[in-house]
Amino acid sequence: MGLRRIGVMGGMFDPVHNAHVEAAKLAIQVLDLDVLHMVPCHVPNHRSAASASAEQRLEMLRLATAGIRKVKVDDRECRREGVSYTVDTLVSVANDNPGAMLVLVLGIDAFANLPQWHNWQALFALGSVLVLDRPGSLVQIDPALEMDLQYREVNSVDRFFSVPQGRIWRLSEPKLEISSTQVRESLNANSTAVQQIPAAVEDYIKANALYQNTAQSQD
């Protein structure tokens, strides 16, 4: 029996939407993960604060992923003081799961700007990175990341897990075109056609009067 495969997928989840759910299911399926930790960011480093509270975003995430095997809604960043650095989260997950192979699941936009993250090179010493790309995307990769991409990138699950950490796999997926910004704008406009979020999440948002007259913030 091989080492446990543990995924970590962070984000503001403000609110969680269908593309987040699709990304989680895709990562679990393609990588045959034992568990995927979905970790809402508490105090972001490079963007504005969330519109919804940490507790509300955690609850929406629980509603959105209810019934999805192998998803664990993880509140460790919401319980931690200070800026929510991903490297600290990976260290924490690694400490909880000695010997496991860790995978950080990122969208292409976040990955492209990875060198702007705190202690970003340490991420590759802790685990590998699955990048969920959009078909035909023309995202400009930060030049500081190009060399890492050249010698870390692989294109199969076997090669991805052939070493304990340090791999990058860019996987193209056409279902990930929704953004939380678009969802907030639809909710703020009282749109009746918000089909980008799970029904249980939409009900929760309405019941708690979230995202009404909110200023546009980052995804």
C-alpha cells in the first residue's frame, strides 16, 4: 500500500461556487486522493478581506460539499492568528499526517503569481502542486517561476507521484470559468439566475442576507 495522498485547496470561498466544487472533485478523482482539505483563508495577504465572516464561509463550504466523499472542510486558518500563509498551512497539515504526500491544488491565476507568495519556494519542499488550468488560457507566468516549471512539470499522475514532493502538473479543465466576483455581483443585483452556486449555499445566503450592496472585492 502506498503513502497517503492528501490534497490542500485554499481560497476565500466568498462564496463557494460550483467551479470550486468541480475543482475539488476533479483533484480527488485524477490524483486518487485519500482526502482533500478545503481551507478557507482567514486573513489574506494579497487581496481585500472577505465579505462574509469566516464562520459563514465555513458553513457555506460545508453545505456545498455535503455528500462529497473525501472532502474535509478545514478551519485551521480561521483558527490561526495573523496572515493566512499557505506555507504555514502545509506545514500544519504535514505535521498532522506524518509521511503523507501533500498536494497543493491551485487555479492557474494563483499559480502564475506564486513568486509573490510568502516563502513560496518552501512549498515545493513540502508537497507537489496540481494546477487547474483553463483550455487556451493566456495567463502570464511570473518569470521567477519559469525555471521551476521547466524542471518540475510533469504530465501524468505516475510521474507526479514518482517523488514525495516538488512536482507540478498543469491539468486543463473547461468547467472552471466561474469566479466568486461574478457570483457576488449577481447576488448583489438580486439576480434570479444565480446558477453558479449550489442550491443549499444560495438558500443560506438568502437566509442570512449576505452579499447585499457589497462592494466588489477580489476573488
